Amino acid sequence: MENNTVFILLAGGKSQRMSVAKGLLKFKQTFWILEQLDRMSKSNISTVCIGLGYQFEHYFKAIPWLYKAQTTPVKFQNLTVHVMVNNTPSNGAFSTLQTVLKKIKIPHNILVNPIDVPILNTSELNNLIATDNWIIIPSYNNKNGHPIKLNSAFCKHLLTLDASDKEARLDLQIKKVNPSKKTIVQVNDCLVLKNLNTPEVWKDFIKTEINSH
């Protein structure tokens, strides 16, 4: 079942605390970025946009079809994948998000997720995708996480901001939105809170994943 929600995977950070770009960490027999795409391919979403920035050359070398996906959409599983490179990644993740949004035809809702937050289970993911409001946020044990769904009107607003402005952060912009336009979806999957941002956390995550299968 297709819908008009586009998944945006943000993978433009420096990944300073890891030995490689986070998306290129080895996960079982593949790269973490491909595992993330595989998880998303089981959902009702069919279009994915990957935002790269720092170390984009490393991604292209490790996964050559990502380079091609800059100009020609590439099929991966049942997904159509596009790649956009943020030329000013020093402005942060928000500037990478803007880089992608500029290339997406409006109207589209988006589902945005950082590369270091694992995609949650398919059932609850599809429920999140199907929920309608300006902003949809998953919550585990009353703590908000990712991925976050944004409607096209809010996306248009995000494009009006100067990426170098101190207010140009997704969390700050979401806080400014009227509570009636935000829906918190309670989930049972703790992955929405996971932040795989250090080698130690990554190793613990790998052990957990191996032991759970």
C-alpha cells in the first residue's frame, strides 16, 4: 500500500566518535544504512530520500549505487531511493534536512529519522505513518523519540528558516507548534529512543540484536 509520505534518512553527520561513518558500520552481513533501508522497506512507504553530508565520498565508495541515486532513482528492495548531498554539513542536521526538503515535490508528508536511531517494528511504524496531524511523534515510556512524521505545510515552514540561525533546529520548531497540531503515539518499541552514537553503545546494540534472533 503506497501513500504520500516520504521517508528521509539523515546521514550527514561527522560521526567523530565512531571509526567510520555511522551508516557504514557493519551490521551482520551488511552496512547499517542498508539495514535501515531494509527495515523501512517492510512498511507502507515506497519512497526514500537519504541526506548525506560529511563523508559522503565514503558512502559512494562503499555503496556505489548511492552515487547514482543522486541523479537517477534507484530501486532497493521495494523502495525507490534518492540521495541528496548537503554541501554545508557544518550547519548541522537541520541543514541536511533542508537540503532534502528542497528536492522533494510538495505536497508530501515526510517521516524523518537520524541514521543512528534504529527503525522500530513494522506494525507500530505503519501505525505512525497512518496517523494524521501536523506533527506525529512516537513515545516510549512517555519519552519522545524517532522517527517523526511532519506534514507538508510544516515542511514548507522549515524551508523558510536560515540554517545558520540558532532557532533552525527541528526540536525547537516542533516546540513552537500548537499542541493541538501535535499527536504523540505511544509505542512498545524502545528502539525509538535508542541513540547509537558511541562505539560502546553500538557494541551493546549489536549484542542485543544477535541475542534476540
